[in-house]
Amino acid sequence: MSESLPIVEMAGISISFPGVKALDEVGLRLFPGEVHTLMGENGAGKSTLIKALTGVYRIDEGEIRISGEPRLLGGTADAQHAGISTVYQEVNLCSNLTIGENVMLGHEVRGAAGINWRATHRAAGETLEKLGLGHLNPKQALATLPLAVQQLVAISRSMVAQCKVLILDEPTSSLDANEVEQLFTVIRSLRDQGVAILFVSHFLDQVYAISDRLTVLRNGRFEGEYRTHELDRAQLISKMIGKDVDALKSLDAKGARRVRSDAAPLYSAKGIGRKGAIEEIDIDLHRGEVVGLAGLLGSGRTELARLIYGADRPDTGEVTMNDEKAEITSPAKALARRIAFSSENRRDEGIIRDLSVRENLILAVQARRGWARPLPRREQDAIVEKYVSALGVRPADPERPIRLLSGGNQQKVLLGRWLATEPDILILDEPTRGIDIGAKAEIQEYVAGLADDGLSVLFISSEIEEVVRQSDRIVVLKDHRKIAELEGGQGVSAESIVNVIAEDGLGDPSADTAVREEVTT
Amino acid sequence: MSANAHGPFEALKGLVRRQYFWGIVAIALLLLVNLAKDPGYLAVSVGSSGNLVGNVIDILRAAAPIILISVGMCLVVATRGIDLSVGSVMVVAGAVSMEFLKGAPDTVGSGLAAIGLVVVVSAALGAVNGMLVSVVGLQPFISTLVIMLAGRGLAKVITGGQNTTATNEMFRWTANGHVLGLPAVFLLALLLAVAMGLLVRRSALGLMLEALGMDAKAARLAGVNRRALLFTVYILSGVLAGFAGVFATASVMTVDVSRTGYQLELDAILAVVIGGTSLAGGKFNITGAVIGAILIATLDKTVVFLGVSSSATPAFKAVVIVALCLLQSERVRRAFRKRRSAVAVRPAEREKVAA
Ligand SMILES: Nc1ncnc2c1ncn2[C@@H]1O[C@H](COP(=O)(O)OP(=O)(O)OP(=O)(O)O)[C@@H](O)[C@H]1O
Ligand SMILES: [Mg+2]
């Protein structure tokens, strides 16, 4: 594994977009049999560098050598030809095809009479198996899967072709610990087979667990390349943000617990449920309280959030808000009652690609007012100014189409959209997905501050530690139902929640398989 | 918007970048062709009654109904829909007004009443479209196809299968009158188009429609009320088609149940596309739709003027429109730009990067 020759060598790469110099003489080396992590803040140029290597963007200057030979990559096909396989930051699968078709697209098994679908689906099944997705039915429509599973399917897809270089741009952004472990097992085995792997993540634990080498970018410039063991976390962070800050400190410090007033709950649901999504559940939300939803992938976290917001219609149950009965059957109705919901699926349910940052930011506020009462331009600018600076959106150009922003910055704009509605209840489903550690701490602090001032927050994260850290009360979900409700505080930790989940239903071995079947059919 | 840059040269450059620029060029070219055949084609003279007369004036008059249905179509298309029923709404509007005026006294009051009736009926037809699309959840193509087929039948039922004729001076004036020497019908159509443009851009309707058309799922989660918007848009399209029907029948004060508005939905769709609004929904351009409509009217007149045989007319139209769409397509435009930039623009860009 020691200094063999790099399989990919990028040197002096510069790429400019109108108004932004995204990369400025950046270099990157990938070695066979090594996991290389690309680090940097949101907008540092990680995804752009990856797209330069995969032929999506033409480089303005610099040189790309693959196996020692200079290459001109004219398009993604060239890169694939050169043995580079990529999972981009935003899951780009075809949601109207089946899982199997998505995995095998372009690599279908051909027989004498065209594509042999049976064999194709079988091959897809085998590929999925490697990532622990053996229980999925390849003939199922992709759109029915939760985002995290779609992300895993996208990763499986990249492994169909034999590749020499595997690029994963934030593959773990919506996975929970088990899936990450599964993914890492596969990555390690590919690494041991001599594949060069390029990995991007904002989770330092993951970075230190998997990578052999780091390249740090800052503001589109190359900061340095390091062996992972040469650089501790504090050093790494200061390289990324360019100054010595203990960004980690504020993340680790557990905020003072808020005292819940004994007043009646702001929102109270009795027995709300929806067939196939979540079993009947009771949940109360109080002013000034952060309630966390903990549970494994597929436990029904997102489904419950969608039900509360009216994104899906509940089949059963009753909701009262401020002691009166509330019919929340659509997002518009929820917004009118000052409930806001930030979806985990930024690409499909969040940003509107072709609208500007400003239009994306004010969209929910405007939708609630109705089209006949346009928000005056001055108020729009005030909202934009407030949230662009509070959340640190970069570049701070409100008229830029949002699709041109980096993934993390798009996420910040979306958070701004929901904060701008000044909600009473804010439902956050993976709100900091793809946001770098510095900004993440700031945003969490900001939301905690709003909760101190009386905002009610429902918080969902695949990182159980984060849920524990943020929440005053934790609702634990498993297999689409609530199994426990814990007051946050001394006794509760990530381990204790994992234990609660593991111990539930131990007496009933059929429970697990029953749900598996439900998922596959 | 971006045309407020410095000086006329910058303004011109802004115009060239607009999709509908090629529509303007095409209008000019068609007029040139006509001019080649008859050097006096563009002449506009003052007629006996003090009004302007000439071929160009005729074109503007003919463009009026197309402008109206194109503007309506433009809004529907922005939501990723299509309204095939506009031609049929026109004939229903004509039938309703002629039947009403046939028995009514020839007063301004009954003329206005007829127009009011048209607004109600065409809004109702638009509402049916809106309901089929938003509540029942049918594809816009199918929903409006149903109304397109049913509408012409309805018109025949209203007139008892006759081509009803009526007299009403006020009603007739909307199509044949003049204001400041210009045809009132064109000015009225332009006025309605400008009013729609203001409505859409001064309120938040435009933003909501674009959001819905670009990404219905994300827009819904952002609280955009899809159902109300679709109702609004199909009703607006219906009412505009109703006015177009008034204009189309008022000029001869006769509704021709089989020919009024016949196949005009296709002209409207073409006008919208020429004007730079993609049928995939999202960003839309009302000015472009108006220019597209004027182009279609110019094309119709040219075909007649050049004496293209009526059987070859559709083919002639098709050739012009395909050429235009090619010019507008991103790919072709990029190819053009590349050829130019290969020589000139590239070094300039390099400098900017270095700075
Ligand atoms: N197509 C584009 N046009 C214009 N600017 C772009 C484009 N793509 C990226 N940028 C800009 O380039 C910079 C780098 O973006 P990039 O997506 O590479 O960041 P990143 O490091 O991947 O960030 P994140 O962690 O948020 O994903 C950003 O300022 C972004 O706004
Ligand atoms: Mg990125």
C-alpha cells in the first residue's frame, strides 16, 4: 500500500463559473488500494473537483493523468471508460424505473433476444446483496423507497461495473450507523482489491474511520494533502476553515435543558396513523421544547413527520391545536397553522432548481399569503438578507439560480425558507444534511435559541447522538410504531436508546420478518 | 428586465438573447418576402373614414384573437398543462352571444350584456377544465380534449345547428371599430394582454405558477396551493378564449359553428413555443406569446398573399415553424455561439479568470 504510483493525478486544476472561481490550481492524487477523503467547507469546491475528474465540467487549466497518461475528458462516458465510477452528491436515479433497472442501467444482461430481464434482475439482486440490501425486491419501483435506501441503491449502481476508481460524494449524508458500517465494509473490501476510493463526508468520525489520506480544500484552493494519522481533528478543522476555532466544542456542549411549561400542548395528536406508513400514535408538542424522533432506517420517522405536516393524509386519529380540533390534510393547511416542515429530500422535495435563491427563500411565506397578496420587494430583500447572513449562505447572491449553489448551501437556503415563515412548530427532517461542521454547530445553536424563545421543534436525525444532544424529549420509533418516550437528561444516551430499540419485541421473533415483508411487497 | 442596461447597444444585445427575438426576425422576413412580391405591401394609408388601412393593419386585426388565446395558453403551459379547448370555447362564446343578441334590442346595454354572458359561460368552461385537471386528476391533454370535442357540439346545440346572425352596433364595434385610427380589436387584445402581464407579474401569481410548473412536488410541500392555482389558470384561459370568440364573431356578426375558432388551439400552442415558453412548464413569457401570435397572423396572411394553394398551406406553415424552433433550440444556439467564441470570446474569458 505504500507509495505506489497514483492511478489518478490531477494538477493545477482551475475551473471558473461566471462570477465564481470554483477551483484555483487544485491538485489531487488517488492511489490504488487507498481511501482518500476530500475535505472542505460547503462551497469549497469538492463536488466541482469531482466533476472535473468525471468529465462533467471542462477544466480551464491543469492536467489530469490517469495511470500516468494525460487524459482529456470530454464527457462522463470518457471517465467511465477510464474505469472511474461515481456516485454524485444528489441521488440521480430514475424514480419511475424499478430498483433493478436503476442498478443495472447501461449494464443490462443481454441474451440472444435483446435484454434478458430475468438475468438482469438477478444480477441486480446480487449487487444489492453486497450492501445488505438483499431484502429489496429489484422489481419494486424506486420511488417507493426512503431516501437513505435510494442512496444505497445509487451506491450499488456504481459498483456494477468493474472500476479502478470509485468516487462517493457524501454517500453517507442520510444513512444511519448500521448502513454506514455496511457501506464501509464494502469500501474496505474494494480497497483491499486495489480500487482507489475518493470519499467526501462532513462527518469527522467517518473520515477518521475509513480514510488513509486526506486532501483539504479551502475556498477553491488546495490546502494540503496529509496522511490521516498525521493530522488530528483540531488541526484538520483549522485547515478547513482557515483559523483555529473549536467548532467541535459547541457541538459537544449539551445545551441547558429547557423547562417545559405545564401549559396545554400546542399540538396534540391522538392515534394518528396511515396504513403502510405508521401505526396509530399519540404525540404532543409543547412550546419551547425540542422533541427528537429516534429510530433506525425505516422505523417511520419521516412518515410521522409527513403526517403531522399534512404532506400525507392521516387515515385515522385526531389532532388538536390550542385546544381546538385541527384538520391538517395538506401542507398549505399546516403552514396556515404555522407548522413548517423541512424535508430530508432536498432535491425532490426541497429546492426548485430554476428559481433564484431569493425566490426559493420566500416561497413558503408567499404561498401562505396567497398569490393575490405579493410580498413587497423590500420585505423580500429583508428576509433574504436576514437568512442569507444568519445561515451563512455562500455565495450571498440572491439572484443566482439555486441549482448553482453547492449542496450544503442549498440546504441552508431551504432552512431559511422554513425559518422565514416564523413557525410555531418546526419539523426538521435531517436539517443539517450536507452542511459542514462549522455551519452545523451554528445552525443548531440558532435553532436551539429559537426553541428557548418558544418555538416547538420536532427533530429527526439518523445520528442518534445528535438527537440525544438536541432534544428535551425523545420519541423512539421502531417498525412504524412508537415504542418509548424518554425525557432527555442524565439517564438518556445514544446507547440507552439503541438498547431500547434492540430489546423491543425480543419476545416476539416474528415481528422483524413481518416488517421485512411489508417493505419488500 | 435585463434590458435596462446601458445604452441602446446593450438593450439590443439583451433583445437578441431573448427567445422571441427570432420571432421578431421571422415577422420581418415574412414582410420582406411580401414586399418583394409587391413593393407597396407595407404601405399604410388613411382611409375614407380617417382610419388607417393597409396590409399591416389587417395583420394586426387578425392577430387579436390569437393574442388572447396565446396569453391564456402561456399561463396554462407554465403549469406544465395544455389547453386544447380554447378554439371550442371561442365558438361557444360566439354562439351564446349571437343567440342572445338575435332577440335583444340593438343597444349598448345588450351588447355589454352579451359580453358579460360570454365571460360567465367561458369561465364556467374553464372551471370544468380546472376541475378535471386538479380535482379529478386527469391529464390536462385529456381533460381539455374532452371540452374541445364537447364544446363544438355544445355550440351547435345552442344555435340549433344554424350559423346564427345578429345585429348589435356596440358588439360589432369591438371587432370593426377604430381608436385613433387603429383597429379597436387589436388595441383591446393588447390591453387585455398587458393587463394579464401586470396581474401575473405584479402579484405573486407568476412565481407560484413557475414553482408549480418547475417542480410540483417541492411546490406542494412549500405550501403552494396547486388546486386553486390550476382553477385560476384554466378559468383565465377560458375567459380569454371567450373574448377571442367575441372578436372572431363580431367582425361578421355571425357565428360559424363549424369554423369559428377551428384549430386555433394549435396556433396558440405554436405562438407560446415561439415566444420562448417551454411546453415542459416553468418559466413563461407573455410578451413572447404575443409576438408569437402576431407571427402566426403574419404567416397566415402571407400564405394567402403568396397564393400558396390551400392544400399546401399547412406544409408551408410547418416549414417556417420548424426553422424557427431549430433556431431557438439551445443546442443550435450553442453551436452558433461556439463557432463565434472559438475565435473571439475565449481569450477574453481567460483574462477575467486571471484577474
Ligand atoms: N454550475 C455552476 N455554476 C456556477 N457556480 C457553481 C456551479 N457549480 C458550483 N458552483 C460554485 O462553485 C463553488 C464550489 O461548489 P461545490 O459544489 O464544488 O462545493 P462543495 O465543496 O461540494 O460544497 P458542499 O459541501 O456544500 O457540497 C460554490 O461557490 C458554488 O456556488
Ligand atoms: Mg458538494
